[in-house]
Amino acid sequence: MDVSTIAKDYTCLQQQSLNNLFDTLTLFQDHAEKTCRYWAYQVGIENNAQSAVDQCWAVLKQGRDDARELINESFTTVEVYFVGKGSKQPAE
């Protein structure tokens, strides 16, 4: 195996690890949101306060999705770089 293949495989491994992390984070945040909604309903929080909480959750989700997109773009750039390095033939 050459260096570019090893680097590409390592990059794929890291990308899959981060995708699993983000999937777990998404699951945890969605469950936390449902739990907060249930507690707010039980306590009787007003609609104005609930709408403020909903806006906070929306900002949190947007930030999470933006971070995931940025990281995936970075991994794509790194993978393209190593694919380009692996396809070059040494000068004779």
C-alpha cells in the first residue's frame, strides 16, 4: 500500500467516526428536546416561553447541521487531495 491509499483509508475511517458521532449527537438532542417539551407541558409553561425555547432549539439544530456540513466538505477536500497525489506518476 502506498501512502496516498493509507491516507485515504484513514480519512474515510475518521469521516465515518465523525458521522457516527453526529448521528449520536442528533439522537441525544432530539430526545432532550422531546423531554423538555414534555416537562414544559407538565409544568404549564406559557406559549411565549415555549416559542423562545423552540427558537433556541432551531438555532442549535442549525449550528449542528452547519458544523456537520463543514466537516464533510473538509473531508471531501482532503480525500480529493490524496486521490490527486496517488494518481501522479513519478518523473523518470
